Amino acid sequence: MIEKYSFGHIVINGKSYNSDLLVFPDGSVHDNWRRKQGHKLLLEDLVELVAQQPEIIIAGTGAYGIMKPEKNLDTELSVKGIELRCAPSKKAVEIYNKLLSDKKAGACFHLTC
């Protein structure tokens, strides 16, 4: 469960993080997550998360939605049986928390811009 998100900061299961991160379906977190192309989200940025075979990945694209998925990322994930939902990080937190009890959900969050 994600308790709080604000620009550059997120609290997950009582622990605070100040860097971009991946949230795996088992609830574990990998912080200091880096993308190959900065504000572009590529399939190769999600390899660890995809390996956990979530039903859905929620991508928090930053406070202002600056991080964008590469063209066809949703299609590439769909072939693997994974739905992708992208939203600014505050909205993505709401989506993640709502789906958490119904789906095997993973997430990635860009915490700043």
C-alpha cells in the first residue's frame, strides 16, 4: 500500500523513499531506479518487473507527467499478458492502491517532474 506521494517523495508500507523506484507484485521495492533514456520509459527499463509476471504495471509518470512511455510499449507488454496504465504519479498512486487487492500489480514511479 502506498500511503503518501508528494513531489520527490513516496511512502510505501511505512518506508520513505526519495528516488524513482519499482514496486514488485510481492510488495518489495527497488529504489534508485534509473531509465536508459531519462524521461522515456522503455521495455528494457522494466525487465526486472516484467520478470515477476504482473497482470498490470502502473507507471507513475512524475508530478507533471513528464516521463513518457516509448511508442508501442503498451503493445509489447500486452503480448506478454501485462496491461500498462500510465498517469501522473499522484493519480498512479490512487490507481495502484485501488487495483492492489484485485490484481497482481507492479508499478514504477518517477517521483519528480
